[in-house]
Amino acid sequence: MPRPAFLKTLPPSATKAYDFIRSGVRQGISARAMESVIRREITAISRATINQVVRGIKGNLTTVADLRFLKRGATPDPTRIRFAKSDILTEYSFSIRVDAINIETGAEERFHMQVATDELLSRAEFDAITQEVIDSDPARYRYKDVEFVVVDAVQRA
């Protein structure tokens, strides 16, 4: 049986343990319960890797953690962006968390903005687009010390 594509993005230990983990998932065994057996009988593997394989098997492979720490010049890997559950008009939609200080009150505020695009952009381009929206409406967005974090992404199915 061919191996699923998501294994290529994981350490080699995930491929070695894949059949055992798949069997365990089918039987309803938790990743924690599988961990000691895999380490003892198959290969050295982290619990995080086991959990990634389990999520991949269940079809729940998400990229939120990867996107939060995306470097400024890097573009997200499109094979790791989940498909939208509903129809979206553009190829990709990214949720950007904005952390800023309100100029009038001095209070820290957090809100989210969506960046929808047909092209896969770098983190720096997401930041620039979001900053442009904030700068275009100074009456609405009265902030300083603005920081952006990509927290979610979906692509058209």
C-alpha cells in the first residue's frame, strides 16, 4: 500500500512507525498508549510526531502552528494548508491576528483580519497588505506598535 504524502513532511521515524500507528488508530488506541510500544519495538520517535501521524490518518492535519511561526520572507507550503469546508471566492484565505496599542486609550487590543488572494504570498506580503488596510482608514484604525501573526489558512477545495 502506498504511503500518504503527508509522511514526506515528517521525520523518517514517522514512516517506520506508520503501519503500527494506523493500526492503533483503527483500534481506537491513543497516541500516548502507542508511544512506549513504538519506542521499544520499532523506532525512537517523539510523541509530537506520533500525534502528527494520527492527525494525518484521521484527516485532521492542520497547519496553524506552522503559520504562527512563519518567517517574514517565507511562503506557506500549499500542501499543508487545509481545504475550506465551504466555498471561497479566492484560491487562499488567511486569518491574520493583529496585536496593537490603541493611540487614544493606550490599551493593548487584539483583532483579526482576513487576507484573501489567488496567489500564495509570503509572510512579509501578508503583513504589508494588512498594514495597508490599517493605514488606509486612520479614523477607524487608530493604533501604534502593530504586530501581525498568521493564525489560520484555508484553500479552495
